[in-house]
Amino acid sequence: MPASTILTPQGTYANNVFPFPTKVIQSVAVPKDYAVIGLADYYFMGMGTAKNGRLEYSDEYKFLEDLRTYKIKLYGMGRPLDINAFLYLDISGVEDVLPKFEVKTKTAKTAADSTTK
């Protein structure tokens, strides 16, 4: 995020500035200091259940008093349609563009400080 921030000619900062239309999505599936960029139209995602699509239940969970637990499995798979449609990037060397600010204050001398010296 800080690397995609620029200082505009009006003196304000603008976020998410990329050379092409981009939607930033954070994901816990991508490790820190890495990024995945790609073309969403070139990604296939398929989801479905088993052919019988059976809803299962269980009364074996005794700690759930008087409740029945239900389960149905959903399977999903996704992959790019083109090997060049997505890139896995190491962004650990990207530095912040924003300037660093530090506030320094002077301590005021009191009458007690001047008499002790």
C-alpha cells in the first residue's frame, strides 16, 4: 500500500495509484512480502458437490446436547487459463514512498533548573 501512494501536484497524497485499473485484495493465502497480480478474466474457478450430493448428519457429538450436526461437502478448484495471466512477485524490497516525520519538542527550563546549576 505505501508503495502505491504518490504526492499529487496539488500537494495531497493519492492511494492505490497503479499504471492500469487495479483492484487490491488482501489475502491470508499470500505470504508477507509477496504479491500475486493477474487478469481475473483469465482465471477459471469451478465448484460443485459429489454426484450424489448427499447431506449427512450425525448424532455422535454428545457434547452438543439434543442437537444434530449436518454436513455436505463442497469441492472447489481454480487455475489460470493462461500461464502468463498471473505473476507471483517478491515485494520485500519495495520501500515506502511517503516521507518519515518526527516531532521534536524543546523542554522549557524552569526557575528550579537554573538555580541548581
